[in-house]
Amino acid sequence: MRINLSSVALLALTGAIPGSQAGCPYMMSKESGPHQTHRASCPMSGAFVDQEQAHQLHNRRLAHDERVGDWGEPDEGYAVVKQDIADALTDSKDYWPADFGNYAGLMIRLAWHCAGSYRKSDGRGGCDGGRIRFSPELTWPDNGNLNFALQLLDPIKEKYGSKLSWGDLIILAGNVAIESTGGPILGFCGGRIDDPNGDNSLILGPNEMQEELTPCATIDQIGTCAYPLGPTVIGNIYVEPDGAHNFKGDAAESQKDVAEVFSRMGFNDTETVALVGGGHAWGKSHGPCMSPPCGEEGADLGIGINAFTSGFDGKWTVRPTEWTNDYFVNLFDEGLNWTLKEGPSGKLQFFPENGPDIMMLVTDMALAEGDYRAISELYRDDIAALEHDFKHAWYHLTSADMGPASRCYGSEVPPAQDFQYPLPDVPVGYGSIDFIPVRASIQDVIDADAVNIGHLANLAYRSANTFRATDYRGGANGARIRFSPEMDWEVNAGTADALALLEPVKAAYPDVSYADLIVLAGQAAIEAAGGSSMTFCAGRVDAIDGSGSKNLDPRTYAPSEVIGIRDNNNVRGLTPEEGVALFAMPGADGVLSNAFFTNLKAGEGTFTAEEEALLDPEFSSIVDMFVEDNAKFLEMFESAWNHLMIADRFDGPLTNACAGVATPTLAGDPTTAPVAPADPTAAPGDASPTASPEESGSFIVASSTALISSLVSAILLF
């Protein structure tokens, strides 16, 4: 396991960054009374973060098998937890009375907003980590009053303790709310691991850390924040409900806004319409007066019918505690004569001139515009189509940050979905392949020309370098570098020629996957260049196309090379030392050494702007260390290499399938058997209660580690 001081510091601190209040928990103080929302006692983390400390704490994402936190399935099983949630939904509490006698709408909103911070640009966000219970997420304006939803779930969390994470509990609460009111659920991907604080959400803003990487804070940008950010407004889950910036009340312009922002999460039009319209079957928005707290002095001041959350007010249907397609029926009911007016708080909404006490937001009316219209008309006429699309979209929403299906845990995990980019199963008998002659053939390619060392090392590195420790996507497994779009990226120029060097080896050993062949060739090249002997982990398979590389394009939006290097290390789960070491890949001379750093510091040779950025004070001490100590450079390089090569070899939420096992590639290499599967009753953090590596289609190698947590955004404004 790779450990650095900043990782230890992050786990040790609760409010780790001054001014951020990232450790501020959801619990409202009993002294504050029921009318004081969380935002009053744990203010918005707009207080800017101390940059130096932020960089120290956020130098990398914890590998998934390094994370420590509550997780797992209680001994009683998820079914018992779900029953406890179902019982709580209709047990209205005086401190926050249930709308219409049922907390279903509130719990759906909680689950949606916990998962909805996910963004496809860098894989950050999502409900893994359960960070919505801390600032900054809980203090975002869109998450107002969700502290009460968490308070309602707190007795259940206390009952099951460390074997049930907040992340899993929150998503289960949303699922149960849907199911208990007649709605459709595809399944449940369990295995979320709780973070100890909200630090990993700080990059979502609003603060200097977010502004430094993805700026959008000036007045003229409010409402128009662009990709790679998820929402159009920092602190929102998606968009402004009363219409796009400078187009308030305009449903057609809002449709474009909604489509853009949902696409940043990886959602297509069908998923978006199904989620928004299906999700608004339940609950209501809250904004019954111009200036909260609403109501008269008394027991219901600021709660119940007087609750103020978004400032918009009203329910979408007359059956807000039932699953229906009434939302879509209402949307196209000309007899209702929808009219744009100011609601009780002065915000623009649509109300029917003729009809029941319901409403629509401008973003709701957007579902009848543009490409959304035909989809909404289908759902108006065919609730079965809505049910199918909603349950798949909801599962996508709540599981997007969890990575491939092999990381999901529990008895309700559905078959791998398209958004999880499943790989083929490992062929039967693959574990019996002898890789010693395979490596010998690769060595012949290396011995034929020393320049091939650099080509093969670069091919393996580029294949693995797509890995994201934020949402567990990318990596060498699948060998998608053989296909577009990956093979066409500018950074991958020359990899097709390197792949051609391996074609004779592949022809001689057709049962060996390209993915294993590429990684083994890279390892052999690194060792031939002067690296230490490393273990190899076979068991990778080949993707049938390049779809799994979607949204993994190199992140080129950082405003400076220094910021880009830092962020790229973080996303990949690398320490600064590891990330810097990887700049010294073997070149045409076929040598792996610290010469790159010696020349860089001396100004001898030609370097890219990114390479020259290593001389910035943030990285210069690492460069100096490598110049002075070649052994230290090799140590950090090999640590980074091993991390990337096996980071995507998942065996459940916590375990790497390559941990403690090795495949012989040279005569005399020892064979290490797979680690026994963990006991499902083991304490959280011990190991992953999943199938054995062989059963999960992986069986061989060991080195370092792998991965992390997440974040995303939503439109539900109950």
C-alpha cells in the first residue's frame, strides 16, 4: 500500500482546510431549534480555501483499496435496511413534518442530489463517499433542508453502524421511496465507502480551488458556467429552474440549457426527460412566501406547509405520493392553459388558469420543447415506456460514479449496463496460459532495436493512462487504445506503430489478449531500460470497440501547465512524486534514468511547456530530489507504473484482483496464488466481500493499488 503524509493528514482531520468548513457535519444543533436550517449553523463555504494547504491535502485521490470508512452490507441484509427505510417514510416528525404524510419526495431528492454532482469531464462527484452530509455540498443553495432528510435517516445509520455507509443508505432511501410508492427500480449497486469529511468535494466549489481549475465566479458568468463544470451555477445541482441566463421564463431556451448540463453528466435526451419528468411525479417545491421564515409565529413556523427551500412553490401532480405519468399528461393538457406568473416568493413559474392546484417550473415546460417533445409525448401515452426508461436512467444516475459492475456489491446488482462499459468475460482456461514464451517473443522485439523500448513503454503507458481514480473508469484492461477515439488522440501519436511491433507476437499466441500483451511488453521494456524486476498480473481481456474511452479524452482545460499536472495526478490517484517521475519515460536511447531531470534543470535540450512547468516551485523540489538520487527516481517511477497498470483490476468495492498474486513471465519466476475471498462478515476496511479473483475473471499479479470517490448534480427541487 502506498501511503504519504498528506493522505494520513486528510484522514486525521475533520475540518481539514481553514475557511472551507469541509468537515462541518449535517447535524443541526439542538439549541438552534427546528426552524434554523443547516445553512445558518454551517455557512456556505464561499470562504476561500488556503491554497498551500489545499494542494497538500489534495495531491491525489486515495486508491480504492486504500480507502477507510464505513461500508458494506449489515449482517441482517439490505432487505431489513430497506424495511426500516419504508417504515420511516410515513413516520412524520414534528421537527420536519412530511409533505402529504410521506417523506418519499424528500428522500428521492436527497438521493438525486447526492448522486447528481457527478460530472463526466473528470469523473468527480457522486454519492460514493456520502459527502453530501458535509460542507460544501450540504451548504449549496440547491441542497437546502436536506439536513432534515439526513436527520430522519440517522437512527437507521446508528442501528447498523460501520457496516452500512451513508452513501449506500442515501441511495437505498431513494430506491425505497420509489418502490414503496409504486415506482420502478432496476437494481442497487452497493459498495459506497464513506469519506471522513467533505474535502473531496471542495474542488466542486465555490472556492479558490475550484476557481483555479475551472473558473466561473464573475458576475457576468453566473448562470453560464461552462464545461468542464457540471452545473451552470456553482451551488446548483444543474440549471436555474426559472430559465436560462438572460432568458428567464423562456422554456425553449431552458430546454437547451437542460440538455447541455445533463450531457455534462453523460446523459442523453431520453434519460434526461425520463429522470426529470419521472422524478417530478413525487413531492413538491417549497417557497410559500417572499421572505422566510414563512407562516405565523407558532409550531409550524418555517416547517410543513410553511417550509422554504428553493423559493419555487407547489406540486407537479395531484398524486404526489404515487408513481404516475400525470406529469406528462399535465404538460400537454391544453385545457389547463399553463400561464407564466410569479409564485408566492416572486419567482417565475407556470400555473394552470383552469385546473387543480399544481405547477410547472420553466425547466419542466422545457420538456415540451425541441427534441424533448416527442419523448415527453411518448411518456404521456405509454407509462410502460416511461417506467423502463426511468428505472434505467435512475440506476445510471445513482451508479455513474461507481465504475464497472465488478465494483458493485449486493444481491440486487443488475447485469452490467451500457454506461458501465462492460468488458467480455475472461475465457475459460485463460489462467493456464504460459506467459514465459510470450515474454521471450517480446524480448526478441526489444533486442532487435533499442528504440523499440521507448515505443513499447509508451504504448503501455498511454493505454493505462486513461485511468481515473475519481470514477474508476479507464485503464489498460480492454486495450481500447486499438480503437477510435483513443487511437486518434494527439498524445497517442505513434502508438499504432508500437502496436504493429506486437502483431507477430499476437499471431504466435492468439489466445493472449492484446491488453495483457501491451502491459507485459511495457513492463519488459521498462526492465530492459534499467528498471527493477516487476511482477506481472495476467487476466485482462479485450474490448470489442472503443466506446469505453468515451469522455476519457485528455483534460486540456486547465488554465496553466502547473495546475494541469497537479490535477492530472489527482485524478489518476498518483502522488506528486509519482506523477513527476512518469515524465521521464524511456526515449529513443532506450534508457530509464534521471537524466531527463538533470537535463531539464540544466536547460540542456528541448522541452515542452508542460515539461518546463516541472521547474515551478510546486514541483522543483521533486525534480531536485530525482537529480540527486536516481534510485529514488526509479522507486517513484515503478510505483507509479505499477499503480496505473493494475488500477482497473477491480474485485469488488475495495479489493484489487492483482493483490498478492503474480504470473510467471521468466524462467524461475514464482507463482503466487490469488488471495482468498474476504469474509463478508469481516469488519469494514478488512477486505472486499466479493467473489475470488478467478471467479471475477482476474487471476494474477501484485504490486501497488488503485482508486477513489466522487461527485454530480440535479434538477429536483421538491
